[in-house]
Amino acid sequence: MPRNKVNFTLIEDESKRIVSYQKRQKRLFKKCEELKILCDVEVAAVVYGPYRNEPYIFPNNDAARTTFIKFKELSTLEKSKNMVTIEEFTEQSIEKLGEQLQKIRKENRFKKMTNEMYEVLSGKKVSAYIHPYDQNDLSRVIKKNLKKIRELMRKIVDGEGSISNASQSIVESMVTGRTNY
């Protein structure tokens, strides 16, 4: 059964807020314990809350203190190695999205030129006013497809190919010297 989407706003009802706080804190410490056991890492968490005079500390006061002292004694470079600011994170995201956009544009350009190639093959005349950039791309797509056709014809003539449109993958043994069964 799927859970309902939670709105992240302050819970107005005091009793509901306390119950939610206690449940979420319990889950947080459970996740800390799982992370510690499964990944064999040192985990420490401190939660200050308005519902108790002392902070909640995971796993215990001495272990948390030791962990925080180790972190404090690290050099600034080691501390900030995996940390990023919001600006850095945003710049990285923009860069990744820019790369994805370029890749999609390139794919769309190839598809557009492939469609142009098919139109030319079906008898459509190429406009005299076509941009040289477009002419180069169209020429490149046609050459690439001609190369594929020639390779397929060579395989058929040599008796090793098939006439299906599906590309034939070459399966090789993953480890040399062994056979796959």
C-alpha cells in the first residue's frame, strides 16, 4: 500500500507534532544503526529537541564525542572534500543538464538528417538554398548508412550474415581460457 505524500510544513497540532517528532527520531536512529552495521562506518548523531532537556545522542555520548573529535581534527581540505555549497551543487547540476542537452540535440540532429536522407531517397529534391552545415550533416548520414549497407552486403556475400534488420552482436567469452556453458 503506497504512502501518502507528506507536506513539509510545520505541524500545527502540538500533540501530532510531538508524535511525528518521536517517530521520525526513532527512524533516524534506526537508519544510523543500519548504516553503521551494513557499511562498517563510524556514525554519530545529536538531536536537540524542545521536548527534552538533554539532547538525544547516537550511539552514546562517548562514541559520539570521539567521532566529532576525529572530524574536528581533520584538515580543512579533508573535511570539505565531499562537501559542496548550494552554488557549487547548482553549477554541477547546470553543467550535467547542459551535457545532456547537447547529447539530445546531437541525437535529434542525426534523426533529422536521417529523415532528410529518406526524403531525398524517396524523390524529394534537395533545395539549392540548404545551409552548408546541413549539407555536411546530410552527407555524413548518407555515408554512414552506405557503409552499414556495404558491410551487410559483404557479410551476405561471404555467407556469414543474415538478412534481418537487427544488428548482430558478437558474443565473446568474458574470461579468456574458460568456456561459457
